[in-house]
Amino acid sequence: MKRRDFVLLLAGAMTAVRSLGAQQKAMSVVGQLSIYSPPANLRSPIRQGMSELGFVEGQNMMWEYRWAEGHYDRLPALAADLVNRKVDVIIAIAGTPPALAAKNATSTIPIVFIGVGDPVGFGFAASLARPGGNLTGFSDLGVELTPKRLELLCELVPHAAVIAMLVNPDNDMSERQVKAAEEAARAKGVRLDVLRAANEGEIEAAFAQLHADALLVGGDALFNSRPNQLAALAAHLGVPAIYWGQNYGVAGGLISYSPDTDALLRQAGRSAGPAADYLQADYQSQDRSSARPDDPAIDPRSRRRGHRVRRRL
């Protein structure tokens, strides 16, 4: 995947906001399928993005939230529940597992995914230029940025001979990240030790086994939801670490390298709003499975925001 194709937007069923004069529902219903736990502050960038296009909760749209709370195995049932609720659009946050659960649950409801590392490789899109189907969204380049993250870590710790990498075995993207890191490690002449953790207890156990000069933390929702734990463990061991996500800087992490998550979330909201309105105005009067416009647009503003990368030292 080339960086100029960083963002995949407005696929198939979401190419325009159209009104055919069909009777509309009082409100659009937007489902949010998240691997995370409920946030303390619900005024999220997603809501900001939707409000910028005139979608206001309680006036013309309402939310249905489903939280997996870090448990990947809960996602299929939660996605099915949103489909049974007959939501107008599903926003899948974050990464491949939520998007895959939503994709398996419906082929007709539009899905906006966030943070899928390889949309084409996982079958979410036929191509970046013409995705087709009912999915669209945003790639976080989790695999593509892995070599660069290892390179930055080597620059930060030039004497490093062994670098550990922490990944979640329940995340479908982890092995691809590992492969990319292994290739980068060979090019740098360093050894890569892979540690795996799928829950909070296993994270503690992985750090207890850590014997390396530096640590590369893989991009994963479980890890991103526990920045304080990971940053504290690395600091306790005195191991320089590079993380995925700007929240690690707030938690005291040494350095992070990733896309601007808030910008991706805000643009997801801007995509979900037209999707819900399009479906409400158009699909209500026709067979949803037959409506497949095949000329999606790419928003250049999202592409620029997607290229913004945060490094914290």
C-alpha cells in the first residue's frame, strides 16, 4: 500500500447524499462497534465530524454503542446485535477485528472502518481506488509504518543488539507486523525477540520475560487502551520503548509514532454522516443489495491529516 493511498473513503453505497423523495425515518441510527471500553468523554472526534455536516444527536440521528472492552471474541455477537437493531451505518473501531466482525454480520448496511492495516488484503475492498461493496474507511498503515518505527528505535538506542516486540496474538494484523519488523531488524543487523500478550495479565508476564535493549510495542487496541500500564512497566525495567498512539506520551511513554488518531476519527464521522443520510433517503425505497455505485471519491483533506505523524520524546 502506498502512502498516497493512505485513506480509503466513501465506497460503494456511500458515494453521495441523495434524496429520491422516499419517506424517511424520523432519525438515522448510527451504530458504533468498538473494541474499547466506554470512554469517560463522549464528545469524541467522531461526533465532531458528524456535527460538522449537520448530524446532531437527538435532532436527526441517534447512537447505538457496543463495547467489546478489549475482548476480541465479543465482537461478532455485538456486531450481530447492531444489525438486529437495524442501524443505518456501522462505525467499526479500531483495527481489523471490529471491521471483520461487522463485515461478517452484514453485506447491506454501510460500514466505516478505522485503523484497518490492509483493507484489500483482508477483503474489505476490491481496490483502494474502487472498493465496491458496503465497506469504506481509513487505514492506519500499521504494517507499513512498522519498519520505520524499528528504525527510529535503533536511532534512539544505537547500541541495541536485541529488540523485543510486543504483539497481541488475537489481533489478525499482529503476524504481519511481526514479519515487517523481522525484515527491518535483519536490515539493521539486530535480533528481534517477539513477546505475545492477549490480556492484562499476559502483558505483565511478557514484561517479566523481557530481556532486550529496547522495546517495540505493536499497534493494537488492547495495548492502546492500557498506555499507563505499558509505559510504567517499561519505565520500571528501564527499557526504551516506542509505542503506537499519542496517548502514550500523556502516560509518560518515551516515544510514539503513528497517524493522528483524532483526525482519522473526525473524518470517520464525516463519512458516516453522509452514509447514514444516503441510506435513509435512498435505500428505504429499494433493495439494498442491488444498490452498488462503483465510483467512490477520495477526500484529499483526510489524506493530509492521515500523513500527520506524532513523535513524542
